[in-house]
Amino acid sequence: QVQLQESGPGLVKPSETLSLTCTVSGGSISSYYWSWIRQPPGKGLEWIGYIYYSGSTNYNPSLKSRVTISLDTSKNQFSLKLSSVTAADTAVYYCASGRIDYGGNSLYFQHWGQGTLVTVSS
Amino acid sequence: DIVMTQSPDSLAVSLGERATINCKSSQSVLYSSNNKNYLAWYQQKPGQPPKLLIYWASTRESGVPDRFSGSGSGTDFTLTISSLQAEDVAVYYCQQYYSTRPFTFGPGTKVDIK
């Protein structure tokens, strides 16, 4: 059973860069794609982006200019960097594993971390 | 973007009664080459992360009770809880994975006990 755990600062100042790490256990990092999803307090879910084992990435166009997702296979971790944050980026940030089909296409999110609240405030 | 809408926004159902949630996509999420609908349902209980319930519009994830079922095709989908239990109080989200640019979720439907 894949388990994921987010870590990183819970408070980030406006205009700075939000950095989070997700540690994966219990599963092969090459068997899934790895994604970040966020949820502002009291609101719905927004997909941020994903990375494959190959290093290939795909980002939500609404955030693409500010997002970088990277993978460290030696540590079984993947990371999110979101630059130039504002109060609108305050949210619970989830990491998730996504199933891949036989053709290598990205499918649904199968496992989720518990989430970490990041507040953007001075 | 494929826009996902859900109805109702919220509903209250008596214990043991049926709950029905609708999800509509702005374009078809049925992939003709494999005849599969790229639609998933998630359950989010208060203070918890979302949990995958159903994928391919109607396939239950392992361990999900059989009172949960999904149906529909193309642009219109339904999640049914056949006999609502107290532990089913949650927000339910649909999500399309037909287009990865970007993946999109519905706004959620809150289910409560009447």
C-alpha cells in the first residue's frame, strides 16, 4: 500500500517561494505518476501538476509560470515549488499517486497524503 | 479546460435511504478507442484527504462498500449511495482524467443525514 507524507513550512511570506516535499513509501516510484493538488480552506480541489518517473512533467496552465515539480528517486521523494505566492495560494496541499495505464497515460489519483496547510501571510 | 459541474450542491438523506449525486462534463470523457469513460469519484470526510471511490465511471476501488455505485457515459454521470450510512457523511467530488491539460474536478456535493 502506497503511503505519502507531505512536509514543509506552514507559513510563507507573500512574494516568496512555497516549497513542499512528499515522501513515498510502500510502493515503487516507477509504477505511478506523482502529483500535487491543493484545496483552499472551505473550497474545492485544484490540480497543480505531476511528474513521471522519467522526469516528464505537466502543469496546470493556470499555475504553469510559477510551478516546478521535481523528483528525487534516491530518496523516494518528489517536491513542489510555487513562486511569487500571494494570499490566494493559501491552501491545504496534497501529494497523490496517480495510476498509469499500459500506454503510459496518466489516470485517476489512487493514494493521497494527509495534506499540509500552507498559509501565505506576512 | 473540461469544466465539471455537480448537482445538487448539497443534500440531506435519511439513514438507509438512497443518495444520488450528478456530475456533468463540458465535453465527452468517453475515449472511443477503448470505450472507457475517464471519470473518477472521490469521497472527502471532514479533516481528511479525498479517497478514491470509483474510476472508469463505474469501477469500485478495492475495499469500497458495494452500496457505492457509479453510472453514466459521455458527459453525464451519477454516483449513488444505495443505503446511506452515518459514515458516508462527506463531500463527494467527480474528476475527469480524459484531458491532462488540466485535470479538473467538480465543485463537490455535500451529503448529510436528514
